[in-house]
Amino acid sequence: MFMIGLTGGIASGKSTVSAMLQELGAVIIDADQVAKDLEAKPELVWQEIVASFGREVLGADEQIDRKALGEKVFNNPKALALLNSIVHPRVIERCDSLLKQLSQSGKTKVAVLDVPLLIEANMTGMVDQVWLVAVSREVQLERLIKRNKYSKLEAEARLNSQMPLIDKLKYAHKVIDNSGSVIETKQQVVHFWEDLMHTIALREQPEGTHDY
């Protein structure tokens, strides 16, 4: 089974690319959904978050209010490090387990580990290739302001808190430029997918056979 690590900065359009890969036949493991499942009451992660940050991070249903929790850790490196130390190891463990299950089933050719913090959480070693969804900072700002109703200052603060794109590029095997139209993005995804299918087909050929 071939494993792709899909990542990208905030408002880069990673979810759009993930949906395209699923449409092409990949099985998606969404690390953000894994984290949400682990943070649900009464999971151990839920208990540790409440013990560390207080019941004010809970909504009326007693589930984690991610916005409230985000406000607690944003611009607070110590609080963010604490939250990451609670969540990241459990997410990595669960994702690793899910990947192993898929691999052992023998039914999946390509799995995509969809992780916003793939590089920052040192998860690149879990995958065969890193596919990075990239857009300019200007596009990210525009999308964040429109999508999240942030002010320009709020949007810039969110971007400044993330690893710069230029640093992420060093880890990428494939870069998908999502600054243009959906059609242009899909053309890139399909091109990379077809290349991957060719590579997988060559790997699966019996030893000693060749295409001429």
C-alpha cells in the first residue's frame, strides 16, 4: 500500500484536494477527524484537556468547544505546547493503527493521511510521499477573511503562527498549486495520481518483466 501525507497551511484548500483524491480511489484518513473523535467525552484526551484547561473550554453539551480551546492556546506558546503534548501522540498512534489496518487488509492501493500539521508533528516518516497544497500568503489572507470572518490583523496573526510555506516546501515530494481555479487544481491532482498509478503498476510487475 502506498501512503501519501497530504498537508497544507490554513485556507490552502487541502480539504478540496483530499476530496479529489478520494474521488480518484484513495482511502482518506482525516487526522482532524481522528482528533475530534479522541477529544469526545468521555475519552482520555477529553479528560486531560478539561483537567488542563478547565471546564470553560466545554460547550453546553459538555463536548470540547474547539473555538474556546483555540482562544486559550492562541498566542500562548506554553498552553499550545501542553495541548499538543496531550493530543498529538494519541492522534499519531491512532493514525498509525488505522494505516496498519488498511495495509493488512490488502484491499487498499493508496491511503492518504490528511494532516494539517504533518510536518510540524514529525509525521512525515509515516508516509511514502508528502503532497503539499500551496497558495500564496495573499490568497490565504483573502480566504481566511472571507471564510472565517476574521479581520486582516486576525488573519495575519493566524498565518504568522504557522510554519512558513517556504519551510514546508523542503519536505514536499509533490506541490499542488491551489491558487487558480478548481479545474486547474484537479488537473494537477489527476496528473500526480496518474504518475503514482504508473509507479505502483511497475512495482507490482513480476520480477524480470519489462514494458518495451
